[in-house]
Amino acid sequence: MPIDTILLAVGPNDRDRLDRLTEETVDVAGPTGATVVVGHVFTQEEYDDALDSLDFDRDAGDISVDTVARRYSSVRETADRLGAANVDYEVRGAVGRHGETIVELAADVDADRVMVGGRRRSPTGKAVFGSVAQTVMLDAPCPVTFVRAGTE
């Protein structure tokens, strides 16, 4: 199965694993020539806060969620690294519940692979707090590569 499109899910808690997550994505996208879709999902509250903190003029008209996502530092850093590695990319933003919306975004872009980061968490922690990565791994319409923080 060829890999033409990779969804790289970049979230607000990925700062500590962004280098590793991007590196792993480049390792897959480079040889396959795949386009990487850098996806950032906001909850409605996060999106509203981003509009305020990034000084968007809400009266200026419709502000696309893609535009807001492009302004996020983690998305910009990821895009810069992909560009430096000569990997084609685009940025997509979405508003919704993180895990479910990443799965929807994977289907929307017809992803052949999803790259998602996470950290080690106990089964109790997953049950109590949930896990975005777990939701993506269980429900994505394509294979998922999980990149754990603190690994080489």
C-alpha cells in the first residue's frame, strides 16, 4: 500500500516531543514522497482563546481555522522542519474533541498514515483522563504510528 498522505497530529501538549515526532514523520514521508498534513485540533474554548491571544480581528470577517492553526508556534516550527527536509506539507486546523476530530481529519484528507505523539500513561490514567492517542489508534481509518515522548 503506497503512502501518499500522512496526517501529523500536532497538539498543545506536544512541545516536549515535537522534534522526535517531526523526525519520525520525515523518515516516513521522505522516501515515499508523501505529502504531510500538519493537523491541529482545537476545542471550541481553545479556538476562542487562540483568536484572542493571536490578535485576530473577529469583525474582519470569517477567520478560517486553518489560518489560526498556521499561527500556532508548534505548527509553524513543524512546518519549518518539514520544509527544511524538502517534504511537501499543508496545514489543516479543526475544532472539536481532540481524538475524534483527528480521526475525522484523517478521513477528510484520505490519510494513508497518522503520526501521533503521546506519553507513557498508566491504564488507570487512561481510564480516568482518556487518551487522545488511544482514541486515534483505535478509530483511525488507516495505520497509526505512535511516537512516545522520551524515546530515541
